[in-house]
Amino acid sequence: MSFLKKLPRLVGFALFLMAVLPVNQLRAADNSVYQIKVYHYKTVAQKQVIEDYLKDVFVPYIHKSGISKVGVFRTLEADTADRRIYVLVPFKSLKQMDQVSDGVLKEIAASQGNAYANADYKNPPYTRLETIVLNAFYKMPAPAAPELSAPKSERIYELRSYESSTESYFINKVKMFNVGDEVALFKRLNFNAVFYGSVIAGSRMPNLMYMTTFNNKADRDKHWEAFNTDAYWKELSSKAEYQHNVSKGDIIFLQPADYSDF
């Protein structure tokens, strides 16, 4: 089914947000739309099939479609029951995402001899494939490649998901990032953010997600220590208007693949 045919269901929440807050507190018309694909897998063999497909088929097709940067990241967690590979694609619009997504399916169908495309139902390349769609924050309307000195093999990327108990509290947390200048604080402290976004389609809503990047774990810890002791953060986080706007926070540590553009 075409993505646009499912559009009313997927963006209804986004329309609700736009009705509640001024548009420029959520996203400007020309902000990026992010697609995050999450490949869940268990075995080393599955990982190899997924990576070969991403490196040889998916990423080249996305580049050919006019999108210069694609992020591919592997989880660092020790949990072997649910290993994951995250893929980040920034689009200019939902329409472009629909067109490119249809093209990807055609590319898979045309990839004869590819282990991913021709996998048997008894031996699939993944246990599940999850898709998350986000609207970029207006304070960071487009993604940015990290400016780090360490090679990709040593870097630590941190993907955070902040869930809220209700849509109203979610809107408040988005406001805290944009109007409250939490985004600007991260920038001032050199967190090398790749993106910030409001989830408009996903399994855990309402929530927002963002990714920051570091040379290594020690670098990451040093940055967060500076953040937590920063005078502006203490002032912002203590304001009565921004209380209780996160009901659950998840932290996922990632490492970029050598063929990742981010």
C-alpha cells in the first residue's frame, strides 16, 4: 500500500499538534521529515545479510534518489535476544518519502541473487522491521553530520526517546526544546546533534527523539556532566511550566557503520 494512502492515519497526530500550537513551535513547512528503520535480528548471519543489503542496495539507491546522507547505526547493547540496526533517512517531505519508499521496494524486487531479497520464509533476514516517522524541530530543521575527531569505529552515538503521558505534556516537552532553547543548550555545549524530531508515526507515542554524538564513552560522560551542571539547564528544568513532561526516557547507544554518512 502506498504511504500516502495511509497518510490520514499517520499524520492525524501531527495535525492535532499544529492545531494546538503555532506551527513554528513544531516545524516549519520546509523542515526535514525523518524515517528511522529498525531492523531487529538475532544471529550473526542475519546481521550480515542486512548489512550487505544496506551497503550494496539500500544506501546506493537512496543516494541515487537525491538524498546525500543516510545514517546506519548498530546497537552496542549486550542483549543478544534483540539486536538492532538503525537506519536514518532524511526526506524533504512525506511525498518524497512515499516515492522513494516505493522505489526501494522495486529495487528489492529487482535484486535477483541478493540474499536479502531472496530470503526464504523459514530463514528471514530479520525478526521484525520497524518504521518510525518524525518531523524535524524548527530549531534544527535539517540533520547535521557530526564533527568529531575519532574514527567511526571508536565513536558513541546516543539516541534518546522521551515519551510523555499525554499529548499535552508531549507538546510541552517539544516547546521546552524549541521555545525553551534546550536545543540551543545542546549546541552551545557541543553535543554534535544529528537531529531532533517529533514522532508522528510509531509504536510508542506521544514521544520525541534525538541523537547526539561523541568521540567515545568518556567524551559522552563529560558532555552530560557539563549539561547537568549548566546554570541555564538548572533554570530551565526547574520552571513550573515544564514539569512532568517526560513519563519515560530511553537511551540507546549506537555505533555508526563504516558506510554511514552520519
